[in-house]
Amino acid sequence: MSKPLVLTHHARARVAERKIPVAWVEQTVRHPGWTEPEPFAPSIERRFRAIPEFGGRILRVACVETDSHIRIITVTFDRDARRKP
């Protein structure tokens, strides 16, 4: 069973203002192309995924996973995202 996604108020606002489908957020969280820790908050994980429907641009989702759910903190397209070797 997949853990439920819980979007913070901030994440809901970013999804709405940027017109990002929640399905893209869910795909990125559940099947990221790669992940890395948030540089100044290691408890937060950044999950990245190319979105073919949006020209292959990289969606970045910052989240915290617990035993019971995955809390989405923010969502944005990241022009500078590059997978580290």
C-alpha cells in the first residue's frame, strides 16, 4: 500500500499558481529520477523527475517521508537541476 501524500498549505498554493497537475507531483514523489537531501535541512529530501508532457523540464518536489505518510513541502520546476554523477 502506498503512503498517502499530504500537501502543506505552501505546496498546495505552489501547485495551484504554477498549474502543476498533482499527478506529476505524485509521479515525482513515488518514482523519482533521482533524489538528494535539501542542502540546509537534511531531513527534507528533494525528489526530481523529468516531465515529458512539459518539454522534459525537471520537476523538483521537496518532501519529508514518515512511517505513515509523505508530506510535500514545496513543488517547482528547477531549471538548474542536474543529476550528480
